[in-house]
Amino acid sequence: MTEDETSRKAREILEQNGIEEPEEGKGRGPSQAAQLVAIARKRYELFMSEDGRPYGVKADGANIALPLRGKAGLRSQLSRIYNDENHGAVASQSALADAMTVLEGVAQAADPRVPHVRVARHGEGVVVDLGDADGRCVIITPDGWDRAARSPVLFRRSGAMKPLPVPLRAGDGLDKLRALLNTDEEGFRLLVAWLVACFIPDLPHPILTFRGEQGTGKSYSAKMVIGIIDPSGAPKRTAPRDIKSWATQAFNSWALCLDNVSIIPDWLSDALCRAVTGDGIVDRALYTDDDVVVLEFRRVLAMTTIDAGALAGDLAERLMTIELHLIPDHKRREEAEMDAAYAEAHPAILASLFDLLAQVLKVLPDVVLTERPRMADFARILAAVDKVQGWQTLDAYKASARDAVADVLDGEPFAQAVAALVDRAGEAGLTLTASELLERVPTPDKLPKKWPKDPTRAGGQLKRLAPALRTIGIEVDDSKRGPKPKKQRLYTLTASAERRYETASPASPEEGETASDLGEQGGRYRGDASGPPQSGGTLGNAGGDAALFTASPTGTAPDQHEYDWGDAGTLGDAEMQPLSSDAVCSTCGIPLDPVLAGAGETTHPGC
């Protein structure tokens, strides 16, 4: 085009978009930047999200928020529109940059809005973004679900997202999903309940953990499950290298899975916990020195593992573990066959899950939990699923959570030593300072990595381990203070009646058990001084009494009285017991059974 034609076309663009040409621009035509701004203000609603990111929404199109910058953002859309309306002319980079600066200012003047990712609340129901170019969605309410051409809720997309198939009622989708997994019925039902909860965005979701040996289909199961909720080009991710890369991944997906996790560093453990309950990462904005951007998210997470190693207690409480069984060679299927079966079943699986979700939303207001475990909002969803389906997923989840937390203690020698100390204390328990606790627990010759090195760390360690200890029946109370002037914090440690029964009243061992067999059974036979000796249990009695003596402090009589460290009924038979040992296990630091020590053993048979 000639210069006159370009100027005329620019004036037409301004007139079409309701913008008057500036006085200084008359005669030579508006600039490219002015034309781009006019196009954007006419066709898009501009606003800032609550975390300070500028977006634009097409006024007469899908309710999808486009970021101003980026490959799939408003900038590229404006370039295309400008090219179409100017007979192939291309806007310069400087004009686009100037236009973006103006549009960011326009967005800041508008009221902030919240663009959601994949799922969002809408009144009493839930809206699921299908992720297609037309902006279609599914709206699920207590009365059922239906497809809609335009979402009533604002969504945003990312390059990591792929479209969901349109849900179709074509047979029982849950049966089709069951045929694709190799877990037991309890695990399958728990997984279905978790999937239903994943479409309810405003609650924390436990981290789904597929666990099993090699050849159990962990990775493929995780890919399918994440694809049901939030399809992606990379549904399985390797563990991130740092917090920034993790935040970027989590911000741009509703559901994601960490595959083949073998160890979880402390920073990632904390990041996973925060992502479950809601997180925000602050980072410096690109090309600036003092401006920041905030990545806010609460996500649905999964991971696969054979053995994730020693887990932190707070992370273990947020896991929901599904055990997968080994697939026999004659039943193993090729991946292409599985892909085809999954693609065919996906629409029906979604339809069945949405049917169940609608029923759950209907009964949820009437569901009241008498006991609220950790992740109580999720537990309430399970209770609603159980009410609808007649299942027992809540009980299964509680049992899974208890097992996960109890497993934490396997990697905590200090917690094991504290548990042994409380078991020997009897019904009264212990009340002592962190310093006294550190003195009383048997200290291994070679300190484990997490063993506290001073009273301050001992108190902190005890507080961190308190949830895991409660899971195995040991209550920890740190609300008391000692007498003035020091007013030191006192820790009261008591074993529950159930735990005392389990450790003090074992079933009679089978005839012919050896001393090693008795030692391997651990605490059940140690400390068996409170009740009548069982058949074959005299060695356990002797071991229990000997352990009482070896762990007894060399404090004064008033100290011993204050902490109820044994009594005449417990120790009266001590002089009749010939067995005694000061030896402790070289692996875990817990006192050895005297019989084992007398036989020259240095570790427990199970260590």
C-alpha cells in the first residue's frame, strides 16, 4: 500500500473501534501502536488477576483469559488481527511493545478478577473446562450435569494443557476404568473417590501415591489417572531441581504427577505439602530489579514410587497410597492396546465420574463427621461417596494414612527410642524436660543423621514427631511449664490403653520359640512385668525388667518420684531376675534383650 492508503486504513481502524484520531496525528495517520491499542480496547476486556498479572478476555468469544504477553497471549492475537485488517502489513516489534505498555495500564485500572485452571466453583456446582478452542465446558450441579458452549466462569489455559474429551454416557465408565487398573477392590474404590474429589477445587487433596514393585504398571496408571482429570503433553514429570522450576510446573497445570520418586529432599517435601493446602511463590519479574510476580496455586498431585525413602511426618499425613499388584507376563498388555482402550473409555469414565460427583454434591450438605482426621475436607467427600455408593472409602483412607505415618517412624531412630522409653514407663507415663528426655533415651554410639544433638533440637524433634507418635498410641503434650525461675517447657508422654495392652499382654508364643524369636517380636515381650507371665513368657519378663533398670536414670529419689519412673509393684521382682544388660542395638540404639546380649548379639534380629 502507498503511504496515503496506509494512513486512510489506520483512520478507518480508529473509527471502527470508536476512537478519535489525535489532533497531532491528523494528516499523517495514527501510529501502529495506536491502532493496536484501539483494536485491543474494542475487542477485549482488560484486567489484572489478583496476583498482579494482566489478561484480556475476548468480548464476544470464549470466557478464556489471555495473558498480554507470551506465545499464546494477547500480543500474538493483536499481531494477527492487525495483519488481517491491513492487507498483510505487519506491526513492528516496537509498536507491539508500546501497545502492551499502554494495555497494562488499562488493565490496572479495572477491577481484579480470578482466572481458574481446569476446574472452578460456580454457586452450588462445579464447572470443568474442556480445554478446546471453542471454550466449551461441563457444569455439574446437585441436579446433574450438562455441557455448555460458553463457561460462566473465567478460565485460563497454558501450553501444558490438552483438551478433555466430551463426556458421553456409554455404559458404566467405572467398570471400564476398573478393567484398566490392577489394584484390589478397596484400592479402586478409594481411587474413584479421589477422582471425584479432584473436580472439587476449593479443598486440599491428598497426594495420590501409586506404590508397587517393578512391573506393576505404576507409571501408566498415573498417566491415565492424571489424564482423566487434566490431560497434558507431559502428565508425568521428573522431580524438579529447585523451587522455581517446581512453581512454574505447578502454576500451569491443575493436576500433575512426579514419576519414579526414589528420594524426596526436605525442600520438595515442604513444597508438596504447601501445594496441597495452597501455596504462593514470589519471584523477581523479568527484566526488572525490584518488581515481583507471584505464583499462587493449590494443586492435585500424584506420584509413583517403589520406595520413597524416609518421609517427613507432615508429608506422610498428606499421602493416599494405592498398592498395585504385579502383572503376570501372560496378562501383560502392549501400550498401544492400552492407549486405545483408554481413549475409547475416557468419555464414559468422565460421564460416570460426573454422575457420581452430582450425587455427592447433593448429599454433601447433610454429611457431618463425628471425628475429623487430617485433610478433613477430603474426608467429608469420602463420607459422601460412601453414603451414595455404600462403600467404606473413609475407613480405608484412615487406615492408609495411619500406615503411612507409622512408616515414618521406621526411619526415625529418636522416635523409636522415645517410644521404647514411654512403653517402659507404664500407665503413668513421663513428664520431663527436653534435656531430661535426651539424657534418658539410650544414645547410639554412632549418632544417626536426624538424632538431636542438644535439648533445643530434641524438643523441636519431639514436636515434629508428635503426630506420628499419636498414630501409634503415644500422646505428646507440651502445654505445661516447670516451676520458676526457669519455667522450662515440660513434655508429658503417655501411652494409650490400647498400646499398653498390645505391649504388655501378648498372645502366648508358640511352643519351641527361641530367644531370637522372642527378641524379633520387639516390644510385645519387653516390659511384660505388669501382668502374669504367659506360657514361655518368662524371658520376656526378665527382658522387660532388665530394660527398666538399664534405662533408669541416676537421679535423686525426688526426681524419680516426680516422673513416676516405676514403682514397687513394677520393680519388686528385680532382685529375682538374674539377667541384666547395658547393651543397646548398634543400629537403632534401643536396648537389646538380655538374652540376645548374653548370646553375643549386637543388633536386633529385625534391624
